[in-house]
Amino acid sequence: MLILKKIRIVLKWMVVAFFGSTILAVIAYRFVPVYFTPLMFIRLGQQMTRGEELRLRHRWVPLDEISPSLPVAVMASEDQRFLIHHGFDYQAIEKAAMHNLRNRGGKKVGASTISQQTAKNVFLWPGRTWVRKGLEAYFTFLIELMWSKQRIMEVYLNSIEMGRGVYGADAVAEWNFKCRAYELTRVQCAQIAATLPNPLKFDSAHPSSYMLTRRDQILHEMKFVPKFPREGEDVKKK
């Protein structure tokens, strides 16, 4: 009985430590730039294992130093309901589930929102296990609760993988388009967004015919996506 009591005490403090540390981390990242993510270190490890030149290009920039077309482009491509949902797009989840049921042998369709991708990028690792998906849902809930939509978008655009060893808007702007993030054109933003399903396969600097078609689709969808609001503006009125 004494051993069971000690085990319960240890488990209790492990739970307290987990929730306390994760909540504090989310609060801290509400204000502190995210200079490194788990994926960056994972990719460096993969590069070392393959004997490749180590490549990590990343420069944090505030949201107001990123082209206003880029948030619109990634919403058009990845999450058109980003400004109105609370982290999970249940309509997209339902559509994806129906599609996957009808096409069990074909390519699976996901329904991850920008909030979910941000939670995964900043706090977790790639993978499809139930444990990771559960943690992703937990961190998505926390950032939607504690961060503004502007902060989520700012972190997303600074941490998302946009090429081999390239992370964030300013790095991809410099590496692929020889400019800064605020100088990206509407077309370039759509071209970057077109790579996001698989940025290691698709190259925004040298787009394939498929990517050009996808870019044009995104440019068309961008016409129906509202301008991204500034901090403090009511996102639901945009």
C-alpha cells in the first residue's frame, strides 16, 4: 500500500509538472520570438545522418514586416476559416473524413488548421500517432485560448518549413526570391503557399507545372479571403 501511495504521489506531481510547464511555455511564446523548433533540430539530425551539408536558414520577423499577401495566401491554401474557428475546423474535418471513407485506397486528405500546424511546429514533432495528435489538440486549445489570431499567424509564418533547411517567411524570401519578407509580391506569396503541403518536394523558386497551376488556384481563392486584420481589430468582422 505504501508503494502504491508513493506511485500516486509521483504520478500526481508528474501531471502537475506537465500542465504547469506546458502552460508556462505557451504563455512565454505569446511574447517571445520562436527562434528554434523541434523540427529544425530533427532536420539537422537527418542531414547529418545522410552526410549532407548542414542547412538551417531562419530569421524571425514581426508580422508587420511580412507581406500582407502572405497571410491571405496561406489561409486561401491551408485554412480559409482560420479567422472564425477556434482551432479546429469541424466542417473541414467532416469533409476530409467523408473523402477518406470514399477513397480508402487513395490519397488521404487532412484537415489540420493553421492553429494545429502552429502547435505541432512549435511544441511537437512530425508523426501520425494518437499520442502526438492528442498533444497537438491540447496545444492547439492552449494557443487559441492564450494567443491572438495575429500571434498564431505570426508564429506560423516564422516557423513553418518552406524548403530544405528553410524556415519562415523572411528566410524563404531571401533564399528563393532575393528579397525581404515585406517585399514579397502577391504572386510570390501564392507560390510559397503552393509548396506547403510538401515543402521538401516542391520548390517555390523553381515551380513545376503542377505548382504553377496550384499557385493560380490559390491566387483565385485569395480574392475571397479577407485582408488579415491588425492586432486589436475584430477578426470576425473582417
